[in-house]
Amino acid sequence: MMKTRMIKIFDTTLRDGEQSPGATMNGEEKLSIARQLSRMGVDIIEAGFAFSSPGDFNAIRTIAQEVEGPIICSLARAKPSDIDRAWEALQGGPKIRIHTFISTSDIHLKHQFRLTRDEALKRAVDMVQHARGYVDDVEFSPMDATRSDETYLCEVLEAVITAGASTVNIPDTVGYSTPEKFGQLIRTIRKRVPNIRQAAISMHCHNDLGLAVANSLSAVLAGASQVECTINGIGERAGNAALEEIVMTLRTRKDVFCADTRIISEEIMKTSRLVSNITGMVVQPNKAVVGANAFSHESGIHQDGLLKEKMTYEIMRPESVGAGKTHIVLGKHSGRHAFKEKLEEMGYQLSDESLNKAFERMKHLADQKKEIFKEDLEAVISEEIDRAIEKYQLISIHVESGTSIIPTATVELLMNGASAKAMGRGDGPVDAAYRTIASMTKTKSRLSSYVVKAITGGTDALGEVTVTIQEEDKTVTGHGADTDIIIASVRAYLNALNKLTSRTDQQRKTGTKIKLIE
Ligand code: KIV
Ligand code: ZN
């Protein structure tokens, strides 16, 4: 068996991640992220770009001195003033690195830097030497490496390693590469740069084509030993390779990569949330590893498999990234097995008949709203429980209402086992329905309160109606829930009337099929 290689994680959330539009962080925020990155076990933190602003300078300085564990690094262009400033910010820190860079692609050299290849090579060498005058740990990046001439790129790398660079980082600055090409480039560098063994090979991939993680992993397979990445994949434009995806791929597929990192994966979710809260960059729900849906299962087939054996549909445990437990989402695709399990988790145990009825009702509800929450289920179940002692049951209701007609309601009820239908008018659709039901049931009760509220968010929310009715010295409350507020109102009223009747009769029907065990 091949030995597992340890890959170093270079986190650039505080530098490249901060280059995401709108993701600016203040010094305190950067410090709290750096502390969490250290807790999570990253090897190197690129804390900022010291020359770029006094804020970045101070943040790097504080992090270098206060955050223990990782190497703290500052970015610096290949200019003496940048490198001096990086050193000023880092000095005094126990583990520090200067990361300097210059482009090597002709496109950048010609149009942006206005340098010849020879001039850029000399600048790179001079600046690595300048940085080595301050620290032993110097990283060099040939920017836009993936669009650079390979022979020239290899020459530059050889020269900067001779000048003292201990890490050479290969950036896919514009996210142009593909996994095969990128892996090939790393292999070429390993073959054609004679002194490559004196430096660690790193990569820094952008996500313009959505290939940042795949390209990084391909580089690992080709022999690279450091990955530059960010939490949640934030970064310039479409972002950088996502740390959590790389770490969990290496850990989950050791059989493929024979590599791992020192990351304490249980800290991943916490770090993701911290970065998202601080930067305001929301994590998409279907984002791998840290998205809200990453460990949620809705399909009945998947839920059934999971409940029998987690490995059927889960390649990593949510607990391993600190994401809590597997989340079974009840929705239109869910099955009876998951429904029953969820109810039992909530403390309800239903007979088969009642479970079937409640399940049908849940499915009906799921057709109307996207996700069924615990509160929705409670409403469905309490209706099912009350149904066992029902004298009056709703068969159908039809209402007509509007600005130019008198509201009318046609109600069909199952009353003591027989169906009855009636029509009535009122001041509004609910009033019309209530008056009709009152006359059908011949109740003498009086409505003393009517409250309606949305249980869950959205216009498709389940509306819950609570009514209180009084008759002589008896007061009862009824509940009803439905996405249609008129139906919810009728259910609540009937529920109250049923309770009133059962109290009046001084007995509840026995042999109920529903048992509430909490
Ligand atoms: O994307 C890039 O090329 C960079 C370098 C500064 C490493 O961020
Ligand atoms: Zn970058």
C-alpha cells in the first residue's frame, strides 16, 4: 500500500478571499477568522497584502503576533517597497512567510507589466533574494502560469529556487486550465526544473470555469504538496478552490489520492459559517460539504435506504464536518418510512391506520408547499388525534366571495356518520362558513375568539387558525391548519365543536387508534 502524503493547506481567505467583491473585513474580523483557521489546523494563513492598505498591514501584524500554530504570510508584489512592508508587518511573529509574485505570461508581461521576459525573470530573482534577506520562508508565484510559455516558466522557477524560494506556487490566475492540462503542467515542472526538489510545489486555482477544485486535485495527483484555497471558495471573480471540498475529497478518497491534510474536519462547518457571516457571502444551499442541503435527503428512496444503512446514500458523515446529523427533509418525494421515523423522533406513535391517514395528509400538504417543517407535522398530527373523537367531519366546502357579491358558503359535513349539505350567507367567507356550520350542527355556542397565523414562512405557508367557543360554563379551543385559510378556519371550528360535544357527552370515544406518547 502506498504511504499517505501530507498535503499542506495554505488558506488565502483573508487575502484572495477578501478580493471577492463586497467581502471586505476589518482587523478584528480577520483576527477571529485567523484564530478559527488555526483551530481548524491550516498550515499557512495568507493574512493579507501588507502594502495594499494600513488596515491590511495592521491585521497581518496582529495575526502574525497573536495567532499560534500556522505560518503567517503576507503577499507582496515583486517590488522592494512591497517586500519591505510585508516584512515590517510580519516581523516578530514566530512563523512567517513572504509570498512574492510577478506574471510570466506574455499577455500580462506585454500589456500590463510592460516588461520583457528577461526583465521579469531578473525582477523575480532579485525580489526573492530581497525577501530572503528578511526570512528563510519565501514563496514565489509566476502569475498567470497556465497561460505562460512552459519553457520560460520552467526557467523562471529554476532561477527563483536558486535564489532561495522554498515554495513555488503555480497559479491558474484566470481559471483557464483543465484538470488534465494542469496535472500535466505540474508533471512537466517536476521533470524540467532541475532543482525542483529543493522547493515545495503549490498550486493556486481560480474557479472561472468551475474547475478550481478539480484542477487542484489533479495537481496533487501529479505530485504537488501544497494547496492554496479559501473557505467556501470565496475569492476574486468566481472565487478560488474551496478548502472544505479539497480537504474532504482527499479524506474521503484516500484510495485515489493517497494523501491527506492536517485539517480537523469537525471544525469545517463552524469556519464556513463564520466566514459567511463576516463577509456576507451566503453559501448556496447545494454547495458541496457546507451547503444547507449537503446532508439533507428528500427522496423517499434515498430516505428509506439511509434509514436502513447510512452508507447507502452518504459518502461522508455530517458529523465529520461539524454539520450535525443527517437531515431527513419531508416533502412530496418522501416515503412512509421517513415520515414514521420523523414522527417517532418527535414523540408520536401512530397506529398503521392513523399513520396512513396522516401520511396522505402530509403528501397533500407537500404538494402545496415546498418543505414540511416540524410545526406543520404537529398540526397534521394534532388534527389526526382529534379526528379520532370527531362527531362532525368536513367533507367539502365551497365559498363565494368578492367585492360585489354577498359571501356564501356551501358546506358538506359528515355528521354522526351521515353526510349533510347546507348553504348560508355571512359578512365574509369565514363568517358565511361558520354560520352555515352553526345552523347544521344546531350549536348554541358562541365564538369568543378567532386567531389566524402563518406557521411557517412564505406565501405558501400553512395557516393555523385557533378558535375559542363557549357554551354555558364550557369553553373549548379548536385548531385547524391548511394552506387555505378558509379551510383552516372551518377545521378549527369543527375541532372546537367536536370537543364541546364530547365534553357535553362527558365521554370521549374509546379505542382511539392514535396514541400520543409525549
Ligand atoms: O490568482 C493569482 O495569480 C494570485 C497570485 C497573487 C498568487 O492570487
Ligand atoms: Zn488568486
